[in-house]
Amino acid sequence: MFFRKRQVYIPPGSLGFSILRHKDRAMAKASRPYQILAKPIGSICNLSCDYCYYLRKDGLYPGEKSFRMPDDVLEAYILQHIETYPDPVINFSWHGGEPTLLGLDHFRKIVELQRKHKPPEGQIINGMQTNGTLIDEDWCRFLAEEGFAVGISLDGPEGMHDSHRLTRAGNPTHKQAMQGYELLRKHGILCDILCVVHSKNVHHPAEVYRFFKQIKGSYISFLPLVEPQADRDAGVSSRTVPPDAFGAFLCAIFDEWMNRDIGRVKIQMVEEAARTALGQEHALCIFKKTCGDVPVIEHNGDFFPAITSLTRNTISGISVKPGWLI
Ligand code: SF4
């Protein structure tokens, strides 16, 4: 847990406290910079990718009428994040579901609240992870003006992307995602690519990597799909990337990157490997010795220690209610 015990703040509802009460007391600084994945619209998404584990997280809140983060929780979160952040450059990460479903006005409110609570010498940097399909000119103007960094989910060329990333009606999404990506690039917005590696694209590393180079991707993260499935002999789903194949995929991309693209393309996995070689600490939480460096705040203010532990039985640190960390 990255907060030292005396620096922990209490999420809404736990021990009968409201998150708003903490506006009245000075917040201690965290011991080091941190990232929180904020879910201002919970797991609500306009797509229905068949491998998405997060869509089902609405089951954590049966009967919930709205998954929009209420204004008072939003302001309390922004205030506490700013107050506890130990550096003058303060990072926010907005995730979903699909955060653009909240609409531009909601994000305008977010930056207004950040300006309201930011210390005079502080600087806010916002990041947003999107599927890209709802990005239009208005979004791009706003994101460019406010200096947002954007991560966009693309699983490679059309056929590989559309093998899993579908609308609720089962329609493909690559075309819309690419339109969003091109618009973001046109507006000069820093745009990272997040590629889920699954059983369909893992055997085509050159095709996947060259596609990303062709669309001028400059920072690429490859995320292996692993879906536990107890009723299969393998213990994982058929979509899951086989470990050997994932290793071969990364090696093939590394070879091509080393021959042609050093200094032009950044690959998160390569950077992580280089960190070890250089004796540096890993930046990516899955490689760290302990989990919990990237906690999650859900739409209602519930606070979880990690994206992988959003269950009602999550108990970490001092747990006063299943699923809530204090
Ligand atoms: S776009 Fe992201 S949140 Fe939406 S269904 Fe696909 S993987 Fe899940």
C-alpha cells in the first residue's frame, strides 16, 4: 500500500464517514508520487469487447441507478488527490468503461475543479484511456487545449482488432477507433497505443508492429490477455495468449525495433526490461514485488488497492467493509 498508515484517507461510507468530511481536515502528503485509476463512469462502456473483464464489474453494485461519479464525490476526490500528491506536477488518470460517455461538459467540470483546488505553483497533467470511437473534433479541441495525454486501445490491423473489440450488437469497431486516433493525431494530442495481445494477434507480431508504425504510433504497450477458466484443461480461455507465443511475439518485435526503431518508437515492455538491466525499479505495477501501487477509485468513491482486486471481498490494509481499503 503506497499510503503510509497515518496518511491513509477513508473512503466514503466506511466507518460512517463521508468523503466530504475530509475537506475539513488537512491531508498528509503521500510518501511518493502515485497513480490512481479514476473510474468516473464505473464500468459503463459503449462497446462490449468479448474479453473485457471490467464490464461485469457493474455487478459489484446491484441496483445502482447511475454510474456517473456524483459532483460531490468528484470534487472530494480531486481535492484529496491534489492535497496528498507530494510533487508540484500532479497526475490524474481517467479510465472507464469509456470515460468519453460522460460528455465534454463533465470533463470541463473536472478541469475547473482541478484549477479551483490546485496550489498556485502546482501543475495538473491529465491522462485519459479511451476506445476512441466517440472522439470527435470537439473532444480533440478540448483535449488539446487542456494538454491531455490520451491512451487509445487498438489491437492491431482491422481483422485482429475486430476479432474481439465489438459493439454490443457484435459489430466491428476498428474503423471508428481509427477515426478517433487520426483526429487525435491531427490535433497534435499525445496518443499512446494500448494493444491487448490475444490468441488471434499473437502469431502475427510483424503485422501488428508494422501496422502501429504505419499509423505513426510512438509509444506502444502490449498487454497479454489472460482469462482464468476453471472448466478448461488449460485453466484459461481459448482467447488467452499462450505464454510461449507471447514471449515469441515480444522477441520478434524487439528484434525489429532494435534494428530499425530505437529512438523513434517506445515499447513499454522493452523499457521495463531495460530498467532491470540498468538496475532501476520497474514502473509497471505487474512487475513490482508487491501489488497495490496503482489503486482504483470507483464512480461512487469506493477505493480499491488494484484493478485486479475489484471484488466485494477485497481486504487489504485495514478493511472495514469488504472491498473497501483504508
Ligand atoms: S472498450 Fe474497454 S471498457 Fe469498453 S468493453 Fe472494450 S475493453 Fe471493456
